[in-house]
Amino acid sequence: MKTMKGTCHCKAVEFEVDLANGFENVRRCNCSLCSKKGAVMAGVPLEGLRVTRGEDTLSLYQWNARIAKHYFCSICGIYTHHQRRSVPTEFGFNVACIEGVDLADLGPIGASNGAGQSVVEAAASHPGSTSP
């Protein structure tokens, strides 16, 4: 098990991820939110990610069915991690936030079809920005 540290841009938020087999299921998602933020994500079980500093600085954004929980730094705006809608027992995290990682070294990056998941019309119009 390898534990790696990640931070947002301003370093107000710091987190650790436990990687049993390195970065697994590295991907970009094509849903409307992820395609706009452009993050490269990998996943870990919920117990494999810990916010070690700045939890009070994180903001929470939920939209559509309001199942997924997307966290970002309220100071610099960087997306750090999210609890996944498709697999709520996992966190997706922003690989670019991990110290010492060069995304170019990861090789081909897969894609996930978040756009193909159902959209709940009434919830889609809800602004959805809250504090955790």
C-alpha cells in the first residue's frame, strides 16, 4: 500500500490517498460537469482517501440526482475529489492534485460515459452548491 499526498492549488486543502496498486481506472468523464472541469480521475474506496487539512475550506457541489458529492477548494476553486454516483463506495480524486505526478507519464487515459447516465430534469435545474 502506497500513501500519496495531494493538495489543491493554494494548498489550503490537503488529502492523502492509499493506492494498493498505483493509480487504477484512470479516466476522464464526459458528463457535463466533468467535461468542463477537465480533470483526470482515479478511484479509491471511501476509506482510502482522507482530508488531512482544510476540510472546512471545501465546498460541496451536487447536481442532477444529487447523489454524487463533488468537493472543491472554496479559495482557489480546484476540484480535489468526489464521492461517485455510479459507485458510492468510492471516491474519485483529481490525479493532477497528487504531488510529483506528471499526467503525461500515465500513458493512455481512458474515458467513462457519465453523459450516458440518466439525468433527472427537475434536479438538473437546481443550482446545488452547498457547504459540506
